[in-house]
Amino acid sequence: MSSLTTKTNYQHAIAVIQSDTVEIPYPPLIMGTGVNTSIGSNILATTGTDFISTNVMPGDIVINRTTLQIAYVTSVLQPEALLLSASIFNVISQTYEIYKSMGNSGITYDAPLIYNATAGNNYSVLTAGGQTVTFTNLPVGILPVQVRRVNVTGSTASTTIVALW
């Protein structure tokens, strides 16, 4: 098989960070970026950013772009601190991005297709329909299944996936 799909017009893309719990964030829903200024277990803390006034809510998605880790917001602790579903900030001065989750955004968007950049990868995915399936020995190209999440468990690649809308 030389190609997985024939669609060629995409408007948005984001590098996929695999997770068994956090879905792929939708790029137009980015709420902000910054750098953490202190560390703590499952904490994102920063100086000068007011997470309350920017309407960060439980369920929103945080990416540590320095370490390529991802977590959900579980609570807004104070204007400059969030409690996260995982401890993804263990060093000061790591870059983060926050995305509004679909459930908190008030909009509906289709789940993305994923681009596999390395032949032979296996991906366990959560489909847009809610099924978990594993695709094995994939060729380079776009998987023609809408995907909400690429799982760590059951997948063999970590940095060669791009989500496309």
C-alpha cells in the first residue's frame, strides 16, 4: 500500500503527544503559552499569567513543549497555579501551551486524521466513535480514520505523528 488517503487540503496541524488519557488538542483553541516559574507535584505555576481571567477550566489541556508531555487541568488552584492530571513540569523554565478542551469550548469540531512519518509503526488509537483499535505495520501516510487520541500503550512510535484537520 503506497498511500493511506487521498485528501490533500488541511487547515490545521499539531504534533501528536501520545497519552492513554489526554486527547489531541485542536490548534485553533490555544489559550496561551508561557514558561513555568516553579515546580510541584502535578502543578503548573507561573508568574504573571492569570489562569482565572483567561478562563482556564478543569478538562483543558496543557502541553509541556520542552519535554513533550501532556496533561489535563484538574483544578485551578489560584490565578497563577493549576493542578494537572500528571506531573509534567519537574524543572523551572519549561515552555507550555494551554488548549481549551472541546467540552469546555462550546464548539464542535471533527477529530483529526493522523499522519504517520515512519513506515512500520503500530498505533493504538481512540477513534472519533469511541473505539480503541490498533493499526499495525503502517506505511508512511495519512491514516483515514478520525482519531481522538493516540495511546502510549500499544503504540510503537512517539515523535513521528502529526494530527491534521
